[in-house]
Amino acid sequence: MPRYQLALILKAMQRPATAATLRRSVESLMERGAVVRDIENLGERLLPYKITKHNERHSRGSYFLIDFYAAPDILTGLLNHLHRDVDVVRPTVLKNETEVSRSNCCGPPQ
């Protein structure tokens, strides 16, 4: 299974509501067969620009990174689910390269 990273921006909420939304997101990953490796909280920040989502205008958000392994065919269903969640402002899935290629190195071989 390839390795991915889910970058989540959640709307600014109190800690229990943020934890519940994060739990829902991770459970939806695991229900689809993903293996979650790590969850990183990047804190609450001002958004680079105001985002309107689900008829609400957001200027602050909580940023999270979720590192996981999953089959590529579950990503569209996962993103559809996250786009419908009213507490998720912006979900983004990025493919994470697990090994660094040595051919891109510009130094002498070791």
C-alpha cells in the first residue's frame, strides 16, 4: 500500500469538538482499510485567506497532518466524505514517497 499524508484544516472550535471531528476523520480512514501511522497537530492559525464552506465564512482553522497507508482506490470516497463533513474546512491528500531515490543525488556515490 502506498503512503499518504492527509492535511486537514478544521474550523476553529473548542478542544472537545475538535477532538471529535479528528476522531471521525481517522475512523473514516480506518473503516476504508487505511493504516494510520501518525497524527500531528500543527495548531490553530489564521487562514491565508477567508474560506467559505457549508455557508460559513472561516478566517481561523486548526491544522492537522495524518500520515497513513491506504489503497489508492479509497481516496475519492474518503475525500467525498470529508468534503461533506461540516467541521472540515479543507481536506488535502498528498502521496508520500517512502524511499528517497539515490539517482537524484548530485554528490559522489557512497
